[in-house]
Amino acid sequence: MADNQLEQQLLDLQLLEKHLTKMYEKEGLNYKESLKIAQKTIDNESNIFEFKGLAWLVGKQDLEYFCLYFLSNIYCGEGKSPLSETHFQIWQEIQDMILKKDYTQRNYVCPRGFGKTTCISTPLAIWCHCYQYKKYTVIASAVGDTADEFLKNIKNAIIDNKKIESAFGKLIDSKKYICNSEKIEFTNRTMIQSISASGAIRGKNYNTSRIELLILDDYQKSDETNTEEATEKKWKIFNEDAKNAMQKNNSTILGVGTIQRDTCFYSRLIKSATWKSRIEKALPLDNNAINEYFHSDLWEQFYKLLANTKDDNRLDTAKEFYFQHINEMKFPMLWCEYWDCLDFALLYYEDKQGFFQEYQNDLSSIGEKRFQTIITKSKEYIEAQKFSKICLSIDPSGTARKGKKKDYYAFALAGLSNNITYIRKGEIKDFEYDDYIKHTLFFIA
């Protein structure tokens, strides 16, 4: 145990030296000079990791160091995936947002699974309240679990955290201060509160202070993006509510989410001149390049194996092929330290439209469906399948005229079996409107 503690102390000192060196480099010194001064500072400092010691001082000016040392229980250690370069860049940006006040409104549109809440919203809130940069923070989320989980994660990160307690004292005391599923009141007289995105933001305050940090984490629900009216209503409520809820002279708003349509909340933030937005894609390629990549060379062979309906174990067969050629089939990703190429390929093949929207933050393919591969099978073979879903698709071009004049109508009866779409019956009919209704009812019956 003693050896492990000594090893950890050495690692902690090395991390402090690294970031202290960076601080001196930012002052204009070269690396050799900065390293020498950093080492001398550490050697001469009697209070390094204790209350308001050197580590506390460096963390106050360096969010990255604060996360890697004081929040090492979240980001470091066994079982924790290394962060991407993009995560570190974002930490620098939100640090500057607080210390330099270069932007008061930032928006991060990142792929699903990028750790937006864990790596952006959570560390920013904890850092701001440990150092009292913000007196009152509100996180608003359309997903109830996100808001609840946000406060839960903050409690887990701080309570019984010996590094934080040594340098900051006891920050959460549930016996003397508010500490529940909606609010955390810190012993330094600051507060973090979570609310539903449908709840009112205006009028909220803590000890006469209005909101100083507002975090909009997954602020929109899918049903709030279904129509133009819904997206307009969401945007109007935000502008009328949030803008009047912020504390003057020390207000910061952070948006974190994924775009769902061209006029959704996060898309509007991207287009707004008063917001600084950063948009990230899981794969650093455009849609055409991705389509070409996944349907050429080894990946095309992989897909043919995956789409081979004669093989009952086609997924296992395709995976075996991938592992045989894993080095040749790897491709660059935003978080290559954690994500898996095979997982992303399967996501693409299963739902290309969803992949581009959720992971590429690209809406150009919404409403577009393509069959990448067409295979002809007998009627008997198709009808022998077990369908999990059945869909009747109709091109009702003639419904605009409900008179006696004939027009053409297209019908397609589709069925889904093992993630393969079968066209069970396809017809083009030339008849009057009443006959079109009867034929539609025939299919439904």
C-alpha cells in the first residue's frame, strides 16, 4: 500500500510539474526555462496539495489540470478511456470563456457518445463552483434523466474526494446545506440546480443572485423538432425566458447537444451571430466520402457478407472477416482512443440516415432513403420470412383530384426481417379515386 501511495504521489507531482511548466511557457518563457522554474517552485513550496496550496492555485487557472488531478476519479485510472485531443481543446475553450470572457455564449454540437455531459458540462460546473467563478448555475435538459444524473455525478465527484477536501475543504454538507435531486448548495455559498427544459428559467435566483451559468444540455426533445411550429415555439420560449433570467456582467450560457433538423434549437444557435459554435463529426469525412468508403474494397466485402441472407450467422461471419483485416480496415475517428471502427460501420449499414444525423451532425440525408444493394428473391422465399414490421407505402399523386378522371397510383407492401427490407408486392395502378380507396383498404385488410 505504501509503495502504491508513493507511486501515486510521484505521478501527481509529475502532472503538477507538467502544467506548471505550461503556465510559465504561456508567460513567454521557453520550455527549458519554464521547466526549471516549475521544478524550483515545487521544491521550495511547503504546501503543494493541501488547503489552497500550489495544486489549488494551478487548478484555478488551468481547467485541464483541475480535471486530471482533482477529478481524476472521473477521467483517469484503470478502466477509464483516454480522452481525445478534441476534449482537451474544448476544456481550453470553456476555460477561456470563464477566465478571459472571450465568449459569453458557446455551443458545442458533438456526436452521440462523445461524453458531452461528462466531459463538458460536468467539469465546467464543478470547476466554476469550487473556485466561486459562478455563484448560481442552472442546468436545463429536456431529458429528465440527464438533469438528475448531472447532479448525481457532481455529488459522486466531490463527496469523499480526498484531493478536493484537502485543497478546498468540505464543499458538500447535506446536514447544513441544501442537497437533493434538484439542488446542491455548496459550503462556499454557491448553488447548482437542475431543471426540466420545459420548466421556467426566468425568475430563478440564489441569495438574490440571478443565473450566472446556464447549461443547456440536450435541451430539446425529439417531439419539439417534429414541426416548424414546435421548433419556433422552443426558440421563442428560450429567447423570452432565458435572456431575462441571467445575471448582468457575469453571465455565461453553454449549449451542448446534437442537431435534429435544420430549424431545431441547436441549429439556430449555430446560425446565430451572437453564439460561438463548434460542430464535430465522428468521422472526419463528408457524406459522399463515407458512402464511397463503406462500399469499396474490404468494407464492401464485409458488407456483402453482412447482407448474405443465405448465411444464418452472417453477422459473425462479417465480424470474423473484419478481425482478420482489422489493421487495413481501421479509419480515423474523432475519439479513436475509445470508439471502435466495427461499431461505427455497423451503425452506418443499419441506419445510414440516423448515422449521418446522430454521429456526423449532418442533416442533408434526412428524408432520403436509398437501397445500397438490391437482391432478387422468389415470392415463395420472401413470404417464408418472419416479418417484424410491415409497411404499406403509397404514392397518392391522384388524390388532389377526387373526380372521375383516372390517374396513376403506386403501391409497395414492404416487410422487415432481420434488418433486411423485402418488397412483398409492388404495383402501379391506373384508376379513379374511389377505386384507389378500395384498393388501399384491400391491402390493409
